[in-house]
Amino acid sequence: MTPIEHRLKNHISFIRSSLPASSLAALIVLFSLLPSPAMAGTPLEVKLVGLTDPLQQNALHFLDIEKHKNDEELNLRWIQRLHEQAPQEIRDALQPYGYYKPEIQAELTENEGEWLATYTVDKGEPIDTKTRDIQWTGEGASNPVFQKSITEYHQKTSNLLVHKEYESDKSHFMNLALSNGYPKAKFTKSEWLVDLDTNSANLTLHMDTGPLYYFGDVRFKQDFLDLELLQHYVTITKGEAYSHEALLKFQQNLIASNYAQEVTITPLFQEAIDQQLPLDVLMKPIAPHKFLFGFGYETDIGPRGSARWTDRLINRHGHHSDVYIKISQKEGILQGQYNIPVVKPLTDRWVSTASYEYEETPDTSSNTMELETAFVRRNLPDTHFYKGFILASNEQFTVGNDPKVTTNLLTLGGTMRFSEMEETLFPQNGHYLFADLRGAGEALLSDTSFGRIHLKGRYMMGLGENGRIDSRVELGGAWVDDFSIYPTSLRYFAGGDSSVRGYTYESLGPKNDEGVVVGGKQVFTGSLEYDHRIAESWVIAGFMDAGNAYNDEIKKIYVGAGLGFRWLAPFGSLRVDIGYPLNKEPYMDDWKIHIGFGATL
């Protein structure tokens, strides 16, 4: 009994002898309602000697005394009980790695009220596997794929008894059966016989393939899409051998169609005839309407806001529509699209678009109305994009103080985009390529004839763990019959956040007699940037950009350089660059701050 406990017992005895029973009961109730002081647990340190990872980490994971060492209610009796069971827990932790006969010295010591539990471990020699009896039986036992799997197993495996590798090999054998038409495959015998006297083990693994099954009829259980459309998403063939991977691909394609939020495919073994498995496909429709909102800021165009409304289930034919609006001080767009699945509905669309767009640069302004019909193909990861289009446009534009010009064009063209980027907040490796080719002729209902090509490329290469080189290049060229009525939206300009930093947005290019930048027929810009991640969400950058827009001959290359930083987040990012125009005299007010921020809600 501690001194405090002794004094408390004497105090209670005094109260019991001095007060009547009713008063004593009231005091007991009162004391029971008072908050008890927080009690700190007994100080304890756990030390494990003689092991290295992964054995060390696994042993600590198994040790209850390690898990409870900081418990506020920990006392000596509890420590002793945990200490007694610790050696067996260490043995259990070592067995999955093939060590069944460790020698463990356990010691519990106290120093000035603090306890130390020490476990010195000699893991001993690992179990040596003497024999491995691996067999396939059943209908598919003679299949070369299964016989090869046994041969490969013996070639790659070691003599050590490692439980994790054993379970992984078992999964491999079962997946092999599922991939080759044997969904009923099972283990008929699976055991390790360990002899501690000889420190050896014998493995027996017998597997029955079961019967060979084939895909049968596909039966859709849904009421919101035409069966004719759904048949285009069926990627399995009736009569081919059952495959778990083929079923998974079929399911993923139906989900990627963006019509169903949930797809369940059930093989009906009880209805199989001649081992042909009917498949029930249950589809739950996606919510038809989807809304997205975004906001951001860029130095070139100022604050911006955007909204998108998508109707993903207009009818049973899989048609869907999209309405998009973006508004800022210097540019904006209102666009409506109607999409019809064609050819390969998973990747192909016939898209009709109507849009109104406005844009203002330091020296030009334009208002454009467009009607476009296009065939669009994009792969599921959206890394490859192709579009062939016919575009009717009406553009009203002004350059400087010149009168307003109206141009009508009927344009034919194609666009391609290829990209491969790491899907992280800070991708270190990747590439991007964009190409657009278009043209129009006066003989085809256009006010002027032109041909135009525009190329953009980006390449990122990692340097070390936290660095990357980010390079960009832009090339463009056009042949124009009458440049005076050639729309400013098709002309080339340079300068700004995503072009040559250190210069104002679209301020570089050919000028007229009044010094107004009118845009050019050709463009060349390039950028080289080094980014270094200094924290989880923070990146610093140094860059140099160069380029210009021009007509027939590039007479001057404008160069800008500077420093910047980026803040990275899953919902958006902040980019701040300070660029200096190297072609000018070094005046402090020539610095340009380029800010970009965007977020999607």
C-alpha cells in the first residue's frame, strides 16, 4: 500500500466513525461525482536486439507490449503479463519468414521507476524445404500452360520456407486457371509439414482445374439503353474460353461508357449447357446531370469563372449534351455540344458544336460565332485524341483604330493530341504533342483562302528525386490569300504567361504603321525551365523563354528570363512567375509578374 492509499484509508475511517450513516452516504455520492485526476501510465521502453528488417518490423508489430507501452492505464502487473507472452509473439512473427527455432532471452528491469523490456533474439537457421510436391489434376491437367507453371515454379523458388511467397504462388496458380477457362479450379491439398528436429519441411500443393468453361450468351439487365448500343461494348465472344481478365475488361468498358455508375457481371454456372456460361449483366444508371464549376486568375486575362452542365442520358441511344461557359475580362466563351456515339461507341463520337467567343488583346478585339460538326476519337485514358471537322465561322474583329472587319469562313481541318504524363501533383517525366491543320478556300464559300498549321510540344525530364527540366516549343505557319480579312483568332502572337514571359500578353508580333501589333503568319517560341520541389506542395522555378511572331522572316528573337514558385494542390494550383525582358534596358519597372490560379469544384 502506498503512503497516499494509507492516508486515504485512515481519512475514510475517521469520516465513517464521526458522521451519521445518512451524511456519510451523501459524501460518498458527492466524491463519486467529482472528476478523477488523470493518471499517467507506468513508464516503459521496449528494446528488440538481434533482428533486422523486415523481421524487426514484423516482430514489433506482433508484440503487444510494444503496442501498449504508452497506455495511460499501464501498471506493473500488466507489464509483467505482456512481458511473459512476448517470446511466443516473437516466435509467431518469425515463422512467416521460415525461422521456427529462434532463441530468445527476455529481460525486464527497473531503474528509478522506469521499466525496460529487452528481448535478445537469435533467429537461428531458416527451415529448409526438402521436397515440393506440386500437381495439377482434373480436366485441364495436361494443358501446357499448367505444366509450364509447375516448371517455372521450381525454377524460380528457393528452398526457404517463406509464407508470403507461398501464398503469392497459390494466388498465381488460381489466377492462371481463371485466365484459361477454369473458374471452378480449387486446391485439393495444401500443406507444409515442418520437422523441427531436422529443421526441414515438405510442401504438398495439389490443384484440380475443374471443367473447362466457355462464354455463353450475354443478357443485359437494364432499361435505360438500347440493346443495339450495348452490343458495341461487348468485348467477349460466345464460345471462347472463360477468362477472368476478359470479364474484367468487359465490366470496365461498360463503366467507362459513362452511362452506368455500377456494373455487375454474374456467370450463371447452374444454367450452363455444354460448359457454356450465360452472363447476366446488371447495370445501374448514372445520375443524368453533372455540374462543374471553376474559378481562377491569370495575369493575361484577369479573374475568370466557368461552369459546365452535362446531360449524360438524353435518350436510350446514348446521346449526351454539354453546355459550357467561361467568362473573364478579356476573353470568354459560351458553347453547346451534342454527342452521338458512332463506330466504336466507347471511343468515338460525332460531335456538333455551336459557340460564341470573344477575345481582347492589347491591340485587337474579336467576336466569333461558330458551327462545327466533327468526328472525334479519344482513347480511354484520354492520352490520344483525334478530330476531323468542318467549321463554319463568322468573325468580327478590329485591329487598333482600323474599321471593324467581318469574315466568313468554311474551314476543313484535323486536330491531334498525344500526351503521357505521370499522374502526380509534381510529375517529373512526361511529354505532350499537339498538331492542328486547317484550311479554307474562296471556292468553298469562304471570304478568303488560307492554309494553317500549328504545332506545340512539351517534354519533362526528372532530375534527382525532386527536380525536373520542363521544356516547351511552339511552331506555326500559315499561307493567306488576303491577310487584311484574315481573322485575328487565326493569326499568331507571342508574349504572356504561356508564351514568352517578361512580355505582355500577345504583345509580340508584326506591327502596322501605327505601331499596333496586328499578328503574324508564323510563330516560334521556346521555353526551358528548371523546377525544384522544396516541400510537399511547394516548388521553385527558374526559366528562360524566347520567340516571336512574324510574317515571312523572323527578324528579332525576344528573350525573357526569371524566377517563380508554384503551390500544388489536388483541386488546383497557384503559379507565380517574375519575368524580365532581356531585350530591353535594365529598368526595374520592366519586370512582369505572371500569376495563374485555377480550381475546379
